[in-house]
Amino acid sequence: MRKEVVRLVKLNHEALFKNVRANFASATLNFMFIIAFVNGFQWIFGAENSIVGVIFAIMMSASMVRDMTATPVRHLLAQAAVLLWMGTSAYLVNTLPPLAAFPVNLLTVFFILYAFTYEYSTHMYFPYILSYLFLIFISPVTSEGLFRRLLGLLAGAVCMILYQLFMGHRRAAETARDVLCSMADEAVDAITYLLTGEGEAADPEEVHRRLFRLSQTVYDRRKKALCVSDAGFSMVDAGRGLEHVVLLAADIKGPLSPEMRKILEKTAEKIREYKAYIAQEGGQLAPPEREDFACGGENRVETDFYNGLLYLYNHLIHLSDPQKRTHYRKTVLSVTVRLKAALDVSPVRVVYALRVALLLSVSTLAVQALALPHGKWLLFTLASLSVPYADDVKQKTGKRLVATVVGGLISVALYSVIPSMAGRSAVMMLSGYLSFYCAEYTGTFTCSTIGALGGAVFMTAFGWADVGTIAAVRLGYVCAGAALAVAANCLLFPYRRGTATRQLLKKYTDTTELLAKVCGGREVDTQLYYSLVIQAHLLEAKLIQNARAAGWDGLDEILVKCRAAVRHAHRSREAAIGW
């Protein structure tokens, strides 16, 4: 047992040092940027708005999970509207009597959660909720300072979009190239394994997951609900072409004939050429030569590989014109689909937003009415532990309690022996810096606990007893928040992953059936076709994730049937347009 513990500790230390070495440069630069940004923001908008600088330092980093660079003006206006609303609501919550402030709080929290919870993309609600609570509890503003506060929030919205344009203007293209190059490598590796036995056999599921990521990139870049560029969708189609090659390689069994070896070698050669083109490493993009795949007789396999490479070539050549978009060819069906999409309301988003809005609004009312000291810790705990699916809250709660205990013990040990303001400031800054190396929830909140307790004891608590008392108060609030979060998520409008998965499955099957119907029609709305293909990929990715977490059986059979329907729809459309 002792040897096993020692081994685990050693492995954890090795993982930590490896993570530090890998992230040292980026973590240090990010931390320096945040310090500079917060100080600059404070200098321009005053010390009372330093918290706004902290908010936007958090938001700028968190916003990188979404690509806002395709429509920066639209996103700027949306961010400005949301932030002004948050700033005004926070002012009203602090100004009005608690009961009068309740509906303001309820509406604002509901809107934030519904607007920034997504079906297919990573959620963004937490930094906004956290920022809103910061505006209420950490740095409230008077009527005299409201205009300057709102001006600072507008400036922050501009900074967020500028940060996106500077850090992520080429991210989508680079991500797409990286994914396509990795899929090309998978295809070459699969062929190499067949030819030499070296490496690993083809893994179609891994390639399919990369196709999901490619679809997500294109989906985030769309300028309207149904407006994907031809070049953007060509990325998806190129990924599908590479996936097709991997599937063909996976189907090959038994010893290889000389003819089959020739086909595989030529296929690998062409894919390497195409990868160089995708990676912008020079070279010409040339179509496959039919005679290179003519081995005599009517060989279905040689035809399949040739057609797969030709399909890949036909879509790669469209990547050179990123602005080109096929004109809409609206049909009765496509108009109906657009109308349904506009009126669609996500049950999981509504239930989640309503649950958390009620929980936070009632808790805020209690904290304000009772004038609870450090009551903000209760609100922060509720915000961090409220999750869309009730199934996840207990595990997350356990991690938060562990983080609070560990962070509290470290805080008591450090702040009890460091009474100076400079020393405590250094500890708080160090905890913030170390959080950049924490990819896991427990580590992140351990660091945040050290920082939060540092702020609480900064000028008021000295010695073991005083610091320990503040740490115990925080632990009490976290325990109370954890109990309320578990109760609310499991009893107040509970929404379980199994329910969401069944709804996803229905939506997925409906989407694949609609795609087959669209491709089988005489007139095809190209934008609708693009949208349905990408939706099918994103729905499948989410469905697989949820089904595995919920322990579902029988999903593979459903996926095989739906994927076959999607491929048949693709073939019907490609044949109709002559590819």
C-alpha cells in the first residue's frame, strides 16, 4: 500500500512538473497581461472600477472558447448590450429594497444563463454570472459613479472584441488545417499499417471525432443561422473524404495482392501531396490519375479509392475562395425549417436558466435582507455548483469541498505567519498565477480559495485564531451553498442527462431524415443542406458524449443506421451536381 501511495505521489509530481514546463511561457505572459490590463483599466476609469478590469481579464480569456471574429460588429453590439444591462441591474439590486430588487435579479440571471448556454458549443455563462455577482457584492457603485461604471463596461466590450481579433483572427483557419492534416496522417498511418504491419490499424471513430471538431469550427464561423460559405463547408467535405479513405482501409482484410499494394501506395502518396497543400507547404494540387488505379478487370476497391481521392481533390480546390457563397435557393421546405428553427426553444436551457435564476435571486434576497457578512461566498458557491444536468452536481460538489478544505488549510498556514500587506499580496498574486497551471476543477478552486481568503483577511485578521475563523466561515458558506445546490438541482425542476439524451436522439434522427429528404428533392437549398450536415455532426457528437455518461446501451446500432442515411444523402447530392 505504501509503495502504491509513493508511486502515485511521484506520478502526480512528474505530471505537475511536465505541465509547468509545457505552460510556463503562456501562463507567465497571460498573468503579466492581466496585471497590466487591470492596472491600466484602473488608471483610466478609477480605483472603484478596478473590479471591472478584473472582470474583463477573466472574460477575454473565457471568450476564446467561441470565435467572434467572423462578425465582430454584431458581437460587439451584443456584448455591449449585455454588459450595460448587467451594470444597470447590479446598480438597481444594490439601490432598491431587497424585495423590489428580486425581479430585476431574477430576469437578469435568467437572461444571462439562457443566452450563454449552448446546445453544440462550450457554455460561456459562468464568467458572466461571476462578473454580475462581482458588480453587486465586491464593488457596488453609487448613482454618481454609475455613468463611469457603464463607460468602463463599454470599453471592456471593445477590449474583448479587440482581444478576439488579435488572438484569434487566424485561429479558425489554423484549427481547420490542423484537423485536416491530422486526419490525413490518420489515413496514411492506416495504409502504412496495411502495407508494413507497423503502427496501429485504422481507427474510424477517432477520425469521426476529428470531423466533429471540424464541423464545430465551421459552425462557429457562420454569419447567420443558415449561412455557411462554400469554402467553409468544403473543409467539412474534405474531412469527410479523408474519413472515407480511412473507412476503406479499415474494411480491407487478409493478405494484400500486388495490385492492392499498388493502389494503397498510390493512395498514400496522393494524400501526402494533399496534406502538403492543406498545410500550405507548397506543391501543386493535382487530381488523381485514373490509370494509376487501373489494375485490370472490374475491381470495386480500386474504383472506391480513386473516387475517394477525386472527391477529396474536388473539395480541396474550393478552399482557395473563402468568401464565395452559393446563392440561396429557397424552397417551401427550407422556409419551413427556418421558421421552426427561429421558434425552437431548448427545454434544457429554459429549465436550467429558471432553476439557477430562482436559486441565486432568492439567495441574494436572503443575504441582503439578513446582511450576512461575507454572504457573497454563498452566492459564488451556488453559481459554480449549479450545472445543467442534475447528474453532475454531486461530483462537482465533492471537488469544491475538497478544494475549499485544502485551500483553507494552506491559507491559514500562510496568512497566519505572514502579517504584512506586501507578503499577503504576494501570496494572493502567486495563487492567481498558479491557477494558470490548473486544468482541473479542484486545483483551480484551491487557488481561488487562497486568493479569496487573502482578500478577506488582508487588513483585518492576524494570527492563527483570526485567520482560522475566517477560513471556517468560508467553509461554512461553501457547505451551505453545496447543500442548497444539490437540493435545487435534484428537486427544483430537475433535468437529467437521460432525458436530454432522449431528446437529442429524436432531434438527431429527425435531422438525418430531413437531410435525406432535402437531398432527394429536385431543388436543393444549398445553405439548408450545409446546415443540416453540420447539425447532424454536432448532434451526434453531443449524443455520444451524453449517452456514454448516462450509460446508454444500443446507441451504436442507431448511429450506424443514421450515418448510413447521411452518407446516402451525400451520394445522392454529389451525383446530382456531377461530382
